[in-house]
Amino acid sequence: MKKKMRVMSQKPFNAETPNQYLRSWITANKVFFARNQGQIPEKPIPLSDWSLTIEGEVNKPLVLSFDEIYRMPKAIVSNTIECSGNSRSLFEKKATGNPWTIGGVGNAVWGGVWLRELLDRSELKANSHHVAFEGLDKPLGSAQIKFIRSIPLEKALSSSLLAYEMNGEALPLKHGYPLRALALGWTGANCVKWLHKITVLDRPFEGFYMDKVYRKFQKGQDPKTSEVVTGINLKSIITQPEQSEKLGAGLVTVLGAAYAGEAKVERVVISVDNGKTWHAATFIGPDEPYAWRQWQFLWSVKEKGEYTLMSRATDTQGNQQPMNADWNVLGYGNNGVREHAVTVQITF
């Protein structure tokens, strides 16, 4: 049975992907999670009216049409994007924000141009250190704060894409048509949609969405003194079976995904007894940089009762997914093993 996306808010529109659609290596466009701060444009902007401006600390400011960008050398990459607040509601201690479970993540194959190709054309000045993105979405609320984020120049030059295709189709309107920024391996907060302006700066952009949110701060701490949310944390999730599901005894196929942002997942282990023992899972499907690995574990269960299943990922540098994630006020980066445990009932 198909499940509808779980909508958390309409204005701005925020909705997560049902578990069943997380079981494929590619997440279909129509069920790919939606995270927005502003109002999605009501209709696509005509390409003849759209342009991309590159300005700031450059010697050659640019204004490029869509056709000019489309005719540039093309890049195709797979990339898993996760909402910074994904799994926020799984913290034992309440965190502020939309109550994401595990569905604020998805993997797609993106087509576009490397950001460095455009920045090279604009001839960066010696004091250029950050790249800010601005979209066409309209701010909501009385303060009318534009969603503008910047990333370090190093990230912009090394592994950032300007995408106009998603899974072989023109970028859908709700995912940023006609162009969006993708800082590969970084959270969705760094991947501005409906892109129309890039500003090269000598320092990080200063503003609400850089200084007050998308930072891992504790209660009473000045957000600007805390860590900025950038890369996706090492994490594994169980997508089958689902929480509180009732299953018959016998062979149970456990499915899941593991991802590590800019790093590479090396292995995933599974526990079916609340962490007492662990067993190796098997990877299935493609293995691409910046994209998640799908995995499965065949569990032979003979006795009825309640079982707690957990998965734990390790990357190629030896880093292990933590048993419990570090809490912060806005609930960013929840990658804890225990927070993502799934409890099921085995019956006869």
C-alpha cells in the first residue's frame, strides 16, 4: 500500500518521505522530502525571464541565462541530502522545530554544472573566502527574512554542483526549479533552491539563517558561538520493519540505509537483542561517493516476543556511529544508534 508524505506544515511546506520509499537507492522526485523556510514559488519562472547573477569579490561579475548554463560541460552525480533536523523527534529530550522522524533524507542523481566552472569565469579576487546563495522563494512572517546561506570557498570549488536535473528530469518546482545549489555531502540547509544570485564574500554571510539557526547550541548559549551545521553525520537507519510492527516467526528481511556525507561508509552491523550482540549486514545496490548505501540483514527468528533492532555504521576512517547523539536546542544532527532503534513483536 502506498503511503502519503507526512506533512508537518503547509506554510512553509515541510513533509517527510514514508519509510517504504527509503528502501530504494534512488528516492523518487514525487516523494522526496520537502524542507522550506519560505513560500515555494506558485509557478515555474519562464526560463526567458530567469538569470543567474554572480557578484561580490570577483573581477568579472556575470549574468548568465539558463541556456548559457545548460550549454556548459555537464556533470552527473549521485548525492544524498538530509534535512539538518532529521530525526529531531527521536531525541529523548524535546528539541525545537519540525518533528522529523527518519524521512527527512533522500538520494537522487543530479545533473548540472560544477560551481567552480562559473567561479573560474568570474575571476575570484584574492580576498574571496565564502560563497553566498540566494533563491527566489518569498520570505514568510512579518520580519520578511530572506533565506540566504554561505559556504566556504574551498567547499564551493571542490565539491559543489549547480543542479538543473533530478533523477533524469528537469528539476521539479518544489525542489528548486530551474537551478539549485548542492554542497555535496552537506545538509539541505547548505543547498539553496530557486537559485538566482551568488555573492562571493570575504567572510561568512551574516544573517538570521547563518547566525541564529543551523547551529548546534545549548540552552543559554549564544548561537553565534556554536558549531555551524555543515556536513552530514555518519548514520544508519532501519527502513524495514517499521516501529511496533508485528511479524511472524521465520526469516525476516531487515532493510536499511547508511550514509556519511563526504565520507564513505565501510560497514554496517545489526543487533536484534538491544545491543547485546552484533552481526554484519550486507550492502546491496550501487556504491557512489556522497550517496547512501542500502543494506540488508536476514534475521532468522524462532521465538515469539518483543525484539529491539539497532544498526550501527562505520566509515572508512574508522569512525563509528555514536550509540547516543549529542542533544542541542534545535535538534540538529541526530545520528544516535539508540535513538533509531526499532522495536517489533514476533508472533506465531
